Amino acid sequence: MRQLTLAVAALALVFIVSPAVVAQKKVKKSTTTPAPISATGTPERMAGVQQRQRLADASLVKNIPFRSVGPTVMSGRVVDVDVNPDNPMQFYVAYASGGLWRTDNNGISFTPLFDNEAVMTIGAIAVDWKNNTIWVGTGESNASRSSYSGVGIYKSADGGKSWQHLGLADSHHIGRIVLHPSNANTAWVAAVGHLYTPNSERGIYKTTDGGKTWAKTLYIDDKTGAIDVDIDPVNPQVLYASLWHKERRAWNFVEGGKTSGIYKSTDGGTTWKLITGGSSGFPQDENSGRIGLSIFPKSPNTIYAILDNQTPRPKKEQKNDPRKLTKDQLRVMSKEDFLKAEDAVLTEYLDEQNFPEKYTAKSLKELVQVDKIKPVAVLEYTDDANSRIINTDVIGAEVYRSDDAGQSWRKVNADYLDGLYNTYGYYFGNVWIAPDNADKIVIAGVPVIRSEDGGKTYKGMDNGNVHADHHALWINPKNNNHMILGNDGGVNITYDNGKTWFKANTPAVAQYYAITVDMAKPYNVYGGLQDNGVWFGPSNYKATYDWFDGGQYPYKRLLGGDGMQVQVDWRDNNTVYTGFQFGNYFRINKQTGEMKRLTVPQEVGEAKLRWNWQAPILLSRHNQDVVYFGSNRFHRSMNRGDEFKTLSGDLTKGLKTGDVSFGTLTTIDESPLKFGLLYTGSDDGLVHVSKDGGYTWTRISDKLPQDLWVSRVTASAHDEGTVYVSLNGYRDDHFNAYVFRSTDYGQTWQPIGTDLPMEPVNVVKEDPKNANILYVGTDHGVYASLNKGQSFMHLASGMPAVAVHDLVVHPRDNDLIVGTHGRSLYIGSVEQLQQITDTLTNKPIHIFALKPATYSPNWGRMYNKYEEAPEYKFELPFYVKTAGKTTVRLTTDKGLTLKTLTDDSEAGLNYLTYDYSVDASAADAYQKYLNDTRKKDEKEVELKPADDKKVYLRPGKYKFVFETPSGTKAEKVWELKAPERRSRRAITSPNAYASPGEFEEWMEELGVEETK
């Protein structure tokens, strides 16, 4: 109770004006007319790729080592698989935003092959196994919130070692690639086109010269793209293609149209004829959505197609039950009918919809009676964006079959395919046929289901160990019970027709939306993942198979659904605030599993709160009982989320008509320097500031570029009036990089990062220890500035060109944690980066502080002769002004050189590793030195090579002497400490997660010999 009292007292000091008498401040609108947002052209995008490379080449910080810390077990979205028909142990997997990977051992391990190209988002792949050639269509074709746009077609003629860009860069998203069965230079591409804007580079393209040139052979209009294409394996002159009309905006999605349909070519894809609509048996109207195709290879006249039919389902005739109130009735109910309704009927409805107890049949009738609310307000009170997605009122998925090469079609599914697509068939759309059985097909959506009677009836296949939301499948032509399945949770493999599956999830390809950290030792990283819930795991995680022995994966899941933003109470590192889409958030106790839903009270009849897919939540670091939460309004709790109050009006431009939640807050931040100095940003481009804890708000975005998504607002930790904003045009296919700084609480803004490549910016963060350093995460990487944003350098060169959604600098451990949307988590130490100043960069060479290390008598020991020699790495961080070969000598205090290292240093930060060994040529002199300097009571030293044939350093004080090519020298003293001596009684048991080698060390310390 005392904590709450203190919090209220603190707020009283900050909030001078009573909320009861304060209205939201009106903001004078800008008189300037902003330029319209336009899609970025191909030349500008490709120039952005070149600028990215320039920033990498010239970077002073590109050598900072970043390590992947997983996780892997929950994986990320798979969009395509291609399997060697002669060796199914060998296959490629394409991830939506995680690149291309190859396995040669049935998924036990994978190798990435597409990490360094302009983009790494993929829509489709096709492999010519005979010629070791891979074709990659970039840009995911599933029209998701995070389906990143590609730059056309790539091809590798050497199994993925090198790549050649083949054009179609403005297609953005590729649905499928098919290869000619006998002519390696001929291929067809289904180009979907832009995700959010009209464009003409869409439709079916054909090449006959290996991709050097392309002919667009099928095109309807700038809103209709090709989503699928398949080829007759017997007669490659015959092809079928499906076109899809779609219009996506940030606030609305038109999932179908009259121009959606199936086309056939009989001249190798040169000309096409529409074969759906009319009397064909296959519907074609304004509700025709995405279509997937598959030809039966043994008899190519048989074709299956799966249609996302957005036609509303016919209303079932229902007898009105006077004792039951339905949502449909409430939707059209008059005031008079509502007042006549029996109280018992109303009460039953209120109970079913979990209305708060204060709302009763009597109280609601009183509100309707005086026209304070309309009956429909009772429906709207519990209607939310998530339920509108799930509650299907359209036909959804339908399967059609033709046995006469597309002349006629018949719908084969006997019943509605409930739950397969729901309302979001745009995310799925594939059908697969068993190569040896025309009646065995597999279709997929949220579940994956199988029919063995030609599509009439279906059985579920996604049994235990299989994730939901399926996008890719391969059926073994020699054994149709063997399948490889790709979904939002990675890769699954079955050998018994879907009865049992195993995961092949060793790549770290998780798709993070947001991350945070706690203050445990070692600290944990928390994050929400696309369709994979909320997880946390240790920052010192290393990917090994050891966890199978212990039965515990280091990362733990807190929540399901699409994982969203996370906050952790640092006072106990145990209380977590997080949730899933559209503001469904909870307070979770990690130890007990206890969950408390975070509920923002609303009155019946009030305008419905609008929640972003990724609703923002923030704990005040000034008092972690205080929780900030954002819908389209600002909400605050003073008691750890037990109760919330709404303090603002609408902080967006208002409701926009559509079927996607929009006009919502996307980001909240509080000044680390002042309690109650708050900022918000919205998806429609507004930024607001409050200086009194949220009671009054001032709009500060009128002088910023308009109508862009505010991806992040970050308050400075070094200057109270300084704030940073990043804006994102991804949802307009607009890829400029927008970052701004204000030093006067947002009254005026200065553009920064003007040298950033043309990549949408997702996050901007200020370093907590060095006010000059900024970090920016874009759709293709991480960048750092050493001069407050005047210029940027590419950071984390060891990372692929993956989308970075969030960045956190750990305030204690000086680590930069990178949350990627496609390659899980990376961590790199920025301890040396934080020390960079103008004075340091003007020195020819600077050696950073060297942390003491501890000697181990087991260095070089090999516990059996068949294992590989161990590796040890001690990091020597240093900065040189000019690139060149740096020589580093390890010496004793008497100047005896024990080890000589060389480094091809680049201008800027460098990290040389030392393995604690002594040069063989110095071993005798070093042994003499050790004996000459030993104490009287110490035994004489005899240096012997370890099992790995190396002689290792002994405890003592040493010097590292650095010398640049110009002869400039610098040195740093370093200590190798003796290990602490532990009593026998202290050695009770090994760590619970000890490796076999560590366990043997423990046994040796106990004096226990192995029994032979």
C-alpha cells in the first residue's frame, strides 16, 4: 500500500492541473499541404542497395561481433519447399523473411544460401536438380502485415554459392516459378505485383534465355496479379495460371474481384485464354479471391483449383427463439423492440458476452429509453477486430476439379470447409495432389487437411507437433505417405500420411515483432513473435543439441497467439506484461503462471476503442507500478494493471472505414529523465506529447511528413527536451528512410540520417551511455551513428540483410540486442562503441581496457582423441585510424615475447582473438622465466604441450604491445588470474546444464576416476 501511496504523491507533484477541469488541448493545424505518398521506384530502391553497401564498406563499427542467440524451436513462416526427387534427404526451404536454406540430412541441419543479396524475403523457389540451378522469386506472396517486397528474380547456377539478379524488380511479390522440364533456359513467373499500390509489372512473365530477358504474356490491369502457374509435365506447351484481383490498404483489404480467374495457354505461355466464369462451373465475380492450382502429373487433364470465395454465405432459415437474443437481431433491433425484450433474455445475452456486472437488463433499457445509447451499442460493446477476423461469414475455401483440361469444372467439397480460411484466404491458397493418386489431395489454411476421395470429404493432418497456418507442401512421388510441410512454425516431416510429424527447426528464423530485457544475471531476452506467441530466454544462449538430453529448451513460452510487445518489472524480473493481437494483454507471473487480463473500462455507447495489431504498452521506469497502454487513446494504471483510466481523447486522425483496425496508437515512450513526460505515435502519422502524465496532450507532428506510420518515438536519456521519431511508409510501398530529432519537445524537427539507404525505418534508439550514438533498425539491417544522426554506418556486418523490428541496449551489460523479423535474435557488445569520442578517433591507435581472464589447468585437454581440438577466444578490442596490418606481441614484464599475432585491421573498431597459447619457439624461454620468478615455496614449472599440442600461458601479469604499419605503438597491461581454490566440501554437484566435458572436469576435481 505504501508503494501506491508514494506513486500517487509523486504524480501529484507532476500533475499540477486536476484532470476534472482539463480538456484536451487543441492543436493548430499545419497550413502546408504535404506531398502525396508515392510508391518507391525500382531505380531508387536499387540505389538504396548500393548505398547500404557503401555504408558497410566505410563503416568504422562493422567489425563489432554479433552472435545469433536463437531461438529456433518455434521457427518462422515457410513459403516454399523444393525437394530432390532422387534424394528426399536433400531439400531447400524458403522462409518468408528468413532467406533460403538447404539441408542434406533430412532437416537435421541447414545452411543459409541467400543472406547477402538486396533482399532476403522470398515468395517462391524452383530448383533444376539436374543442373544444380536455383531460381528465387523474391517478395512473399502471402499478403500479410509483414510480407516484405522483393526485387524480382535471382538465379544461382552453382547451388547457391553465387547469385545473379535477373530483373522484374518492380514485381515486388512472386507467387510461383515453374521451369521447363527439358529446356533449362525456359521458365515462367507468376508476379503478384505491389502489395499496397497499383503497378503494371505483374502478371505472367516468360523467359527463353535463362532470365536475361522477360516477356509479359498475361496481364489484365494494375490491380490484378498472377498468384500461381503450373505446367503440364507431359506437354510443356500447356500451362495454367491464376490471376488475383486484390487491393490492400493499411485500413482495408479488398480480397477479390471480377478479374480473378484461371487462364490456359497451349502455346508455351505466349497467349492465354480465360477458362473460368460463365458456364465453366468455376465462379468468377467480384467475390473471387486467391486461387491455387495443381495438375495431376500422371494424367494432366485432371486439375484441381482451390478458390477463396468471399461471397457471403446464404443466411440459414432459423426459427426465432423468443428466449434467445442474437447478434444479428441486435444489429437491426429498434428501440421499441429492445424495450419490449424480456429481461431474462437480455440477461442471458449479457452473461454469454461477459458484460461487467454493472450492466443489467434494467440499466441498459434505461439508457435506451432516454436515447443515451442505441440497441446496436450493446452488440458493439463486445465486437472486436480479432473476432471479426475469425468469425467467418463468407463461403471461404472451395475446391474445384476439372478432368477435361479446364474445359469444365465442378465443386468437389461436399460441405463448407469451415475453419480452413475463415475470412483471410489471402494468406493461404494452395492445393497439392499426390503424384500417383488423383483422388488424394491436400489443402491447407489454418489447419492442413487431406482428402482421399477426390476432394469430397477431409480428415485433419495437423496432429501433435504441427504448427498452424500452412503454406508449402511436398508429397513424395515414390511414397505419398511421406510429406514435407511448411507453415508459420517452420518445417514438419511425416512418413505415415500425417499421423505423426517431427520438426526440422534448427535454423534461427523466428519473426520478432518487439523485444525487451530484464535485469537478471545473465539477463533474459523477451519478445513477441509472429504467430508464435511470447517467449523469453537467456542472453548467453548457444545453439546446441544438449538440451535434448536435459529435456528443457532454454527458451520458454509465456503466451500463445501472435506475440506482441513485452514489458518486464525489473524489481523482481518475474512480472511480465504482454499479450497478443489487438490489445489482448495480460500481467503474467513467470513462476506461478498466474495471469491477470489488462482491461480498459468502457461504457456501453462510447465509441469503440481501436487497438493496433501490435498495441503499445510501457512500464514507467520511474515507478514500475505505473503501466501505460495505448489504443486510439492513452490509458494509465497506477496499480500494476489492476485498474486503468483513460486520460486522453483520440490521439489519431480518427476512424477510417475499412475491415482492418486503423487509426490506432503504435508507440508510447516516457522520458527517462522526467516522470510523466510522455510521447505517443499513431499509425496515421500523428505524434503527441504530454508533460503532465497524460492528462493533456499537444500534437507535435504537423511539421513532419504526413500520413506515414509512426514506427517509433524515443525520448532521450541525456537531454529532457530531446526526442526522436521514425516514420515508415511500408504500407504505401514507399521506402524512404525517415528519422527526425527534436530538441524542444517536438515544437521543431530536424531530419537526421539523410544518408541512410532507401529502407523503411522500424525503430530508432539512443544509446543510454553516449548521447552521440544512435541506432536505427530498418527493413534490411542495423545502422549506428556516432554524431547524433548526422551520418550513419552499417552495424552488425555478420547479420544477414534481414528486417529489424526492435533494438534494446542493455543498460547494465552494454549489449545491443537486435530483434529481427526473420532471423531471431542477435546480441553484440557495444561497450567499446560507447567509448568512441572525437578524441579517440583522432588517435592513430587506441587499445580498450582488457578484462582479466582466469587460467584453467584444463586448457587444451581433449577428453577423447576422436573429438576436435577445443578453441579458446580472448578478445582484444582496439581502434585504428588507418587500415593496415597491425602487429600484436604478448610479452612478460621483462619484455620476453611469448606470442606474436597479426591482424589485417580496418579503419575503426577491430577485434583480435587470442587463444591463451604461447608460441612454440618461446616455450623454453618462458619456462625459464616462470622458474626464475617463482616463489620459494612453489614447485618448479615444467611446461608441457596439452593434448591439442599447444603450450598455454600461466597466471601472471603481461602486456599486449600493438604496433601499426607506420610504427606507432600502444600497449596495455593484462592479467591472467589464477583459478580460485575451492574446498572439497564446496564441490557438491555440477551445474544442471553441464556439458559432458564440464561433468568430467567436476569428476576430476572430486578425485573420482573413471571406471574402465
